[in-house]
Amino acid sequence: MNKAQLTEKLAERCNIPKVRAASYINTLVEIISDALLTGDQKVTLSDFGTWTVSQRRQFTGHNPKTRTQIQVPARRIPVFRAGKGLKEALNKDLG
């Protein structure tokens, strides 16, 4: 599902215009992004999941085309970890 499809689903379920649904989705994404960018480091939606920022260290990699070694710089990456409610819902029919 992409953003346009998510917007359409939200508009249908909440009986609101697609423009308003898109605005809500954009606002939610901005709030989560801002929290991670400003260093809050963690955004949790109970039973759905948690977004955090993980620090990756610098390492020596290689260019597969030229086989030369390159230094891959340290970087921060966003990580999503599913919450208990989402995990249980996904595995409900498996046993």
C-alpha cells in the first residue's frame, strides 16, 4: 500500500475528504520525523510499534564493480520495531 492508497482508505473509513486525510497523514509523518530528527530518539504507538534512531559505525566496504575498498561513513538510520499487538495480529492464524 502506498501513500495515495492509505489516504484513500483513511478518507473512506473516517468519511472525510481525501484532502483532509492526506493532510492528517502528512502531519503524522512530519511529527514522527521531527521527533526522531530532534533527538527524542523514540516514538511509540502502543500495540503498533516504536520508531527509534540507530547509530551505524563506520566500516570498510568494497565497490563490487571495481573491487576497490571504500570507507563507508558512520550514519544514523531509522528503525521500526513492531509492537506486541501488531505481532499478535499478524500471527493470529498461524497457531
